[in-house]
Amino acid sequence: MSNEQTNPRKRKREHREYGLMEIGLNTEEGSGKDLSNGIDIIFIHGLGSHRTKAWSATARASSSSTEADPIPYQPEDIIWVRDFLAADLKPELRDWARLYLYGYNSSWMLDAPTVDVHSLAQNLLDTIEAKRRQEECTKSRRVIFVAHSHGGLLVKEALVIDASPRGSGSIASRTDAILFFGTPHRGSNLANFGRIVSAILSIWGSDASVLGSLTPGHESLWNLHEHFTAVLEQRLVTASKGPIRVINFYEELKTSIIGAGAGIGISRIVVDKQSATFQFSHCENHPLQRDHKQLNKFDQRDTDYYKVLAALTACIEESLRLHLGNPVQLSYPEDTKIACLQSLSFGNIDSRRHNIVSAHQNTCGWLFATPQFQQWQNRDDLKSYNGVLWIKGKPGAGKSTLMKHALLHYQKSFPTHAIAAYFFNARGDALEKSPLGMFRSLLFQLLEQNPRSCDRFIPLFLDKLKKHGRDWMWHQGELKSFLLEMVRYQPQPMFLFVDALDECDESEVRDVVSFLERLSSAAIGSEASLNICLSSRHYPAISMGKMLELVVEKQKEHDRDIATYVEDRLRMRDEHIESELLQKAAGVFMWIILVTEMLNQAFDEGRITAMRKKLREVPGDLDEVFRTLLEKDNPYKHETILMLQWVLFAERLLKPEELYFAVLAGTEPENLGPWDLLEVTNQTIERFITTSSRGLIEVREGYSKTVQFIHESVNDFLLRNKRLQTLDSTLAPHVIGASHDRLVDCCLSYIEMGGLEPLMGVKVDKGELARNNPFLEYASAHIFHHAEQAHVGCITQHALFQRLQHEHKVFERLKGFHDVFKVPERKYGVETDLLYVMSLHHYQGLVQAILLEPNVDVNAQGGYYGNALQAAATASDGFVGAKEVVRMLLDAGAEVNAQGGYYGNALQAAAATAAASDGFVGAKEV
């Protein structure tokens, strides 16, 4: 038997190859590509590994193999450098890059080499230079190193050697970036353990010397790092060569060391963050959710892979830009960037910020001189508050105006900082008052300011497009992850402003605060410069472990701002009036604005003496000011209350013209008709809204003009302590239900108004119909929403049912106008009844009530889906929401196998829509 046959280990080692191997990109001579310029990206493995297996995510080893003497990769393994990276590099970069895997004898357990790091590093240099001598034209190509663990020490030593007087300098001067994966710059916690194992195996050729140099704090590591940073410093001061960019990736998961398969394993962080990272100019430190063994392996394009891809892409682009004259368009096409940013944007993304009243002249500047703000801005004693300042105050104190003033100040005074702000708006649409809206807005602003970060984010966007086409939305989790990562590598100092935290649900407030606390801690941990400024009311009582707090109404300078406002805005100067105003305001700016306007109105009417009387009568409490405004001297109180009800309970934000005609439908239905813009101008409508609401409703600018309360405290006032019932006693005892019932009447009045001809199958221009009748789309689409809410609020809708069932023309008119604005599957159709319509919307209360009406045919045919059961089973608003309606219909005798409609029968409808919405799991319940 030959020696080869008796020594299978030797046979395996012969498969292991050392030196450089090109992989992934075809850049050989004769390929037509210019090899004289470009970048060589060289991947170097760590101890006990192999040049191909090191980058292979699913390499298989037999039961007899060890980390010290691995079996080479199998052909079916995923080598991400070849299988992912080569394909994912931007096409314009591929022509300039070559990918190399470098192998060396890295065994330390069995038959270990007797060479040290210095010798291995010299071999690396010799191999690269030999390759370049062989290809004469490639001598000037730039170099990027990608190294795992111990391989990173080889790179550091190689550059130190090459940059020294005895080195050629040809590699060190052309190295533009190094990506370290778990390199033990300060040693490894497992080095001592390895030395013990090595001593046991020494009779088989194990060598512990290399491990000894990896113990934490070993002198050789400190010396190497000192010499290496000297190389980095030299490149910094050499303008023609430019800096070497360093990116350290470190592990966040423990590696199983012993007995993992038996369930009694020992797990450790092999190279901790302190050892795997360091701070230096043009150096970034990023965590990966991997253990040490998997840190440099990817079997799929996950978030960690995209981090690495983005970092390497940025390094390639920077190298080409600095050293090769920017030969290609190096960033993503502009239309890709715009599409990516648009995926984060939404209609009213900036509306709240723009609608906040700017600071009155010579006010709010005091904020920047407070001890809290100075400490926050200067980052003094940073770890005691983690860069967080929280501004708190009473409702209406002027917090949002302060925040907007601070934002504008920083945008003007700190142009080199990344600055983003979000202003929650409880009176806005769903995204305006949600954490998802905040994350989308903040990221939009930050990415717009930082092209490098945008290039890191775009691969995530493109991956979503690839998976879902155009029909998808961002999720909070993925945006949070990117924000956390962005803070860690963001080169610019960053300021984040988040206003009115209390204007989203309390559970969501806690989630936002928790995340921002985590974000601030991450910034401290990575030594990034992040300042966060928050504002909210005192309630809900949520706080952070570390923060600075500033209470607005406790600041004397804030009182001076109120005095300045009164001096400038009160038309009659009177020292006693001004003094009493300031005393009653108690630091609430909103109070002073409203009361000053009331006093000015008395002055304009020539009632000077009445000003003092009015001031004595006006309450100091903001709620009582609202009550006074709404109740006293209000000849159009019914109109005012109806307008307030519409802003409170409308299913979506209303446009000014919609609100105008909605109120008219409820107060003067006989005067309804098509909108005559010459008679009722937009300015007329806005004056009407301001006057009728007593100044408590405003028209806000945004994606489109909509109406809202001037402050969230108005909403609180109306819904708290039965204030709405106090204003209109006829609403008692079921205020909300009675309010929705009133809105039902408004919708029906508008649908029935004179001059609005029924459609009767006539083809109509829906744009023209909506322009001439601004409230028609809302009235026909949402009348039954308000009917459902009225029913839930204990107000029966029997009268509405009776009317629509017995006055056939009214119901057909409603359905006709509704269907003009809807897609086919959401149309009511001509031959449908009330039960079909309510089932289509899954209005449980109304369906139950209709089924109690006499002569109801639960199996009546008609509509897009054929019958009520199939309409309910479509579950367009989620399978859970439809289940109760389906059950009600089945209990009432609905026929499951009734044929007709789009899906054929109800069972097929339920299965198809459930599968489409949540896959087979949801369909099984059907």
C-alpha cells in the first residue's frame, strides 16, 4: 500500500491550494477589457481555513475532518463572492474589478507550519507582486483587501512591511480599503483555550506559537496595530494617495465551541467588539448578526449581506473616483434614487411641519441659552443623558413652535450636519400619526442628505421590487434596523427632532420612545455623534433612563415671549390688561392667542370698556376658553356644532369644499345645488369655516388642502367630560352614536339634492361630477360607515332601512353615484339589496339589524359577487373582519353552494381571497 493510500489526511491536503485564484468575473487578458486600470479585490481567510471554503456558506465536511484540516469546498457549495457578489456589483463596476481568493497554510492544530505572521505576510506580498510582474500591464491597479479573522493580521503586517523603508511600497501605496471580518486587533478570548488544545496535539505537529500571539493584550498585537495606524496616518497626509478606508465588521452572536451537537455546548464570542473594532479617520465599525464562523459566509442575500455589499461598493466607487478619474457613473441612476425615496414618502409627509405657526418675532431664541440645551448641543457629560433632550409642556404651551424654531436654526447654522425632523399630527391621516410615518419620513430626509447612505439603502429597495413588484409597503422593523445601522456608520454628526410624541396611541408612544432610547445607546456604543430632541405633553407619563428634561412653562423666558406677543398683537396698549393676561395665561401660548383675538374683536367694535369686562369674565383654563368661544354670542351654534362633528368623526380628512357642503346639507338642504365657483369662491369657503368654527378649525396646506382643528387640545376638549353633549343636549345620552346619525342625514340630504340628476346607466365623467358636487363622493361612499357607527353607538338605523327599502329610487340613486367612483369589485350594482351592500363592507352591526327586518331574502342574487354571502366571503378588509358576517349569513340560511358571481360560489370566493391575502395558512380556516 502506498504512503498516499495510507495517509488520507495527506491526500486531502494535496487538494488544498495556496496563492491567488481569480473567481467570479471574467477579466483575463484577451477578454477585451482594459486591465491596466481598475481594482483587484483580494479575499484572505483566517486560521484553520481554506481559500475557497472560507467564503462558502454551505461547505460540507466528513465526520473525520477538523477545522485545522478542512476538506475543500464541494462544487455545489454557495461561494458568495462568486455566486452573489460577482452578479450584484453594479454593471459599471464589474468592468473595473477583479475578484481573487488567496490561500495560505493556516493550520495550527495538525502539521502546522513553523512560520510566523511576518513570514506569511511577506508571502502574501510576494504572491501579489509576482502576479503583477506576470501581467505587466496590471502593476498600477488599485487594491482592496477583504480579510477574515487572522487573515486581517496578515493584511496589516503586509502593509506595514511594504510601507517600510525595506518594502517596495507598490502595494501599500495602492491599497485603498480594507474590510476586516472579526479580526482580533487586540486578541481573541479563545486564544488561551486554543493553546491548551494545541499542546495536547503537539505530537501530531500542532503549533501554539501563533495562538500565543493572539491572547488579549499581547505585545505583538499592540506593536502591529501601532505600526499599522502609522501607515494609515501616512496615507492621510499624502494628498496624492488619499486615505485607506477601513471597515470593521464584528460578530454579535456567540460561537459554539464544544459539545454543541449534544446540547451541552460551550458558546463564546470569539472576537469581541472591543478587539474587532477601533477608531480612526475613515474607519467604520458595523455589527453583523452572525457568529465568528459564519461572519464571512452568506447562503442568501440577507440584511447582513447587503451591508457588506453596500460597504464594498462604496469602497470601489471611492477608489475609482479618487485614483482613476471617476471613469464611470458610479452611483445608482437618478431615477432609481428618486423611486427609492418616493417609496418612503407619502402625501402629507411635510404638512404638519409647514402648518405649525412660525415663532413670533423676537421669541423662542431663549431656548438655545438654557443650561439643558447648551449641555445637549455641546454634548457635555454625554453618557449621563445619551444625547437626548426632552422638551415637555402643557397642551398649547407652544412646544411645536419651539421645535420648528430649533429645527430651522439648526438647518441654517449646521449645514454640514445630517438633520431630520418629524412632527406627529393626531388630526392628520393614518401615516401622519403613526410610528411608521415617522420612520419613513426620517429616513427619507437622511437619505436625501447622504448619497452614501442612500446607496446602502437602495439594494433593500430593489430587493423589495424584485420580490413584490410595485404592490408593497415598508415595515417598521426593516426601517428601524436600517436606522440603527445608519447611526453606527453615519460619518456626519446627526440631529433628530421628533415633535408631539403624545399625538399617537400610548402603546405606540412607548414603542417610539423605546426605539429612540435604543438608537441613542447605539450611537454612544459606536461613538457616533447623534443628538435627539423630543417634545410632548406631560401625559402620558413616559420617560427614558437617560435624558435631559426641559419644562416649557417653567422657563421665565417663555413668559417673556408671551409678553412680547401681547405687546405686538393687542391693539390697545393697557398695562393692567397686559398684566392680567400674562397672569391668566399660566404659560399657555394657545390661551393667549385666542384671548388676545377676543379682546381685539371687542376693540374693533368700539367697545373699549367691554375689553376689561371680557378679560375679567374669560376663564384661565384653556378648555373653558373653548367653551366660551363656542357658546357665547354664537347665533349659528347649530352650524358650529355640526362642523365640529364632521371634523371629529369623518372617516378621512375632508377638503374645505367638502366640509362646506356637508354642513350646508345638514343646516340648509333646500339651498344645496352644484358648486358655483363664481358665487362661492375658495376664499368664501375658508372664511365660512373660520367664522362658523369660531376659529377652532383651520385649513391646512399639504398634498391637498384639508381641514383640521387648530390644536389637538380642541379634539380633547370636545370628546372629554361630555363637552360635546354640553354644547348640544339633544345628543345625550349617546353622543358619538347620535353624532354619526346626524352625519348620515347630511350624506343622504346631499345625495337627494335638487339639480343632481340620477345617472340611470348614463356614462358620466366622474372628474366633472366630483368638481361640480364636491361632497358627492364622500357622501355616497361613507354614508353606511356612519350608519354602522351610529348603530354601534346605540342609535337604531331602522328608519334609514325603511326608507331605502321602500323608496327604491333613493337607494338606486345612492348606488349609482357610489359606483361612479369605484372599481368593479367594489361597486354595489343595480340589482342588489341592502344586505348585499352591508355584507360587502362587513358591517356586522348593520347586517345583524337587517337580518331582523321582515321579508329579507338572504340568498337574493345580484352584484359583482352574485349574493351577500359571496360578497362577505371576499374579505377585502381581512379574513378576520369578515368571519362574523359570514357566520351571521349562514345562521340566517345563506346557501353555501349558491352559484353565480365572480368566483362562482362563496366557498371559492373565501378560499381565493384568503390565499391571496395571507397564503395557504389563512385559506385553511376557510
